[in-house]
Amino acid sequence: MPDKDYDLVVIGAGSGGVRASRFAAANHGKRIAVIENRRVGGTCVMRGCVPKKLLVYGAHFADDFENARGYGWDATRPAFDWTLLIDAKNRELQRLEDVYHGLLKSSNVDEITGTGRIADTHTVEVDGKTYTCDYILVATGGYPATPDIPGIEHVINSDHALDLEELPKHIVIVGGGYIAVEFAGIFSAVGVETHLMFRADNILRGFDNDIRVMLRDELEKKGINLHAKTQITAITKTSDGYRLQLDTGETMDTGLVMYATGRRPNSAGIGLEEVGIEINAKGAVVVDDTSKTAVNNIYAIGDLTNRINLTPVALEEGMAVVETIFGARPTAVDYTNVASAVFSQPPVGSVGLSEEEARKNHDVDIYRSSFKPMKHTLSGSDERAMMKLIVDKKTDVVLGCHMVGADSPEIIQGFAVALKCGATKAQFDATIGIHPTAAEEFVTMRTPVSA
Ligand code: NDP
């Protein structure tokens, strides 16, 4: 008889926690329990990537109806029903949650509902009941963070935005990151007067500067009102919405305020520090290369550790932890060339270094192409696309590959493989393009734009 209830107890059934649980149970035959206090599937499946992308698909029809006219369709834009979209999205989330429950069951993972708290290094407590285990994996994710300003209780965050009962006529979205930009695209496309307000001089800090400038221009062309270098200092309720006091001295009235000003790790109240686990100033659990915390048998992954906060990274970290503890093979995730996308309209796809990052350590050639996609020669849309390659002059290795334009997340996923393999510009050039596509531009750019 084993002396513990489980080999591994996982706290948090989001993407990382579920993947680790299933992998440990199915591939290593271990006894696993996973604890969750909200819906199985976590942020990505229930409150993030998945519902967001469904709304992005929904919003995109606005452009499609417009574009169809240039192709001979006698199309007037049909009426849009937000409630119908939200209901359909919720049905899909329910289906996915059922799938997740089914997957855990078929892998023989025990699901425990409630809030897990580490009682000691080998015991997790859930609502007064304790479970002993050899290892603990903490994968509790993060939550939307908002600044402490007067009236902040009036604002919504991305969780609420995904379940709005009715659309406002006018919305102010605060922040210039992934979430703010993506929701601005959704709300604007479905007819809400959308204002994007951010404290920096441009959106998407950390992305390649040409990409940021291009996307900013495209968002403006779509009718999104951008307010750079602007912060809200106070929010008051009015009879039909909210009045915002801005640090520019002006005020603005709006029907709804959404904050997307970053996320913080869910590290409080689960007994981490009490057992000696280190938490940094941003609230993230400090781990080593194998995701091990300061306590030998306790690991942490995903947004809780604030490394690269993306679902596929959390999945990889979860599998690496299982390999480390049950495969007896210490496994670290390789964080180089992790591609990501912003599902704005048009979207952004990006892998590798931005020009600004690359120039810090490399002598580089820049290849850039900006053009009107073929689809829009007839559609009448003025949407443009841009692709950019950053190449190390000495080694010819492609250091960065970035795109703004339709299908860029799909296109960049393929080029991410090339960058992971260390492809050179000569190898890009030796690749024959697929014609006519936008993607072929990545293998036909021959003249650097600047040295
Ligand atoms: P981000 O970190 O991407 O952006 C946060 C934004 O809020 C920045 O523009 C930042 O400004 C601004 N900000 C931060 N604090 C304040 C403040 N006190 N007042 C005003 N503005 C502030 O966070 P998001 O919330 O957009 O997304 C969280 C994370 O979720 C992302 O980092 C990403 O990892 C993940 N995500 C990924 C997606 C994808 O892959 N498509 C989609 C959605 C989320 P500044 O730049 O000046 O610091």
C-alpha cells in the first residue's frame, strides 16, 4: 500500500494543470488528483483565448459583408445580435468543459472541486479535507490587475467583457497590450464606438516597432479612436454611464470602461510562502529551469510563474515537470523563438527578435514589404499587410519574422519552425513560394531596406 493518497496533486485545472495531470496519469501510470475552484479549462479555455477567438470570428463578419460587394454580392450588412453570439459561445464553452471532464476521467485523474491550499510540503487541503502526496504542482494562473484609482469598482475586465449582456454604444478600453487591442477590434467591428486609451506612446510594447506603427494605423483606419499617453485618474458614475477624468485635464463620458492593464499571478492565500516557496515582487512563484520551487517536491508552472504567459508554454512546462519527476529526466523548456499572435483586425504574428532587440547584440539586415493584399484589390478595403525579416549580417540566420495582416498567426506558425531550426536568409531565398499568397513574400524579399 502506498503511504500517500496520490503521487501528484495538481492545484489548478487550467491548460497547464490539466495537461500535466493527464500526462502523468496516462503516460506514467501515476495516481493524480487535480483541484479546481472555477471551471475546468482555466483562463485559456473558459475566460481567454478560446472565447475571445470565437468573438473575433464573429466580429470579422462585419468586414466580410463589406468586402463581398466588390466581388459581385449584392450584400447589405445584416443586423447583428450580440446575445446570440454570446449564447453560442457559451454553449461551445460548455461542450469544451464536458470534454475536459471526460479527458480527466478517461485518464483516471481524480477531480476535486474547491480551493486547494498547501498545508505542508506533502499535504494539500481542500475545504477542510486533506490529501497527501509525494509531489505538488501549482498551476493557479493569474487574474486581471487594475490600478488603484477612485471609481475603479465601476470598470469591467476581460472576464466580464466575454459575458456582457448588452453592448454599450460607446466603450473606453484601457491598456495597450494583447487583451486591450483584441477587444477593441471586437467591439469596434460589432458597431460600438471604441476608444483605446494607453499610457505609452504606442500599443503593444515589446513588439517590433514597425509592427506597432503599422497596426496602430490599421486600427485607426478601422475607426478605433486611439488615445496615446493618456491615463484615467478617476471614474464617476453618471445617469447613463461613466465620466472619466483624464490626466490630460479633459473629461470623457462613456457607456462602459474596460481595463486590460495586465495580469498578476494567483499566488496569494494558497500556503506557498508558509512552506518556504519564494514569491517575487510581481507575485510570481520563483522556480528553476525545471519549474521546481524552493521546496524540493513542489513545482509551479504557467502564468503563476510569469515567464512567458501563453497557453502553449504552460502546456510544455507541465509536460516538462512530469518528465522531470516521473521520467527521471530533468527537463527544461526552451523559451527561444516562441511565436505569438495578437488577434486584432488585422492580426499580428510574430516570432523571434524585434529589430530593436536584435540590434542590441547583432549587426542586422532588415527586409520589409508592405502591400495591399490581393483580396482587397476588388474588395475596396484599404487594409494593408506588412511583413518583416531581421537577419544577422554575419551568420545570415533569420533572427525575427513578423507580420501584420490577414492570416498572419497561421503563416507565422510555419515560419516559427524555420526559426527554431536556425534557418538562414539564404534558405528562405532557396524556398520557392506558393503563388499567389501573401506568405510567399517571406521567401521573395531580396533587398534589405536598411543596413
Ligand atoms: P499586457 O501585459 O500585454 O499589457 C498590459 C497593458 O496595460 C500595457 O499596455 C501596459 O502599458 C498597460 N498598463 C499596465 N499597468 C497599467 C496602469 N497602471 N495604468 C495604465 N496602463 C497600464 O497585458 P494584457 O492584460 O493585455 O494581457 C495579459 C497577458 O495575457 C499578456 O501579456 C499575454 O501573455 C496574455 N495574452 C495573450 C494573448 C495572445 O496570445 N493572443 C491574448 C491575451 C492575453 P505599458 O506598455 O506602458 O506597460
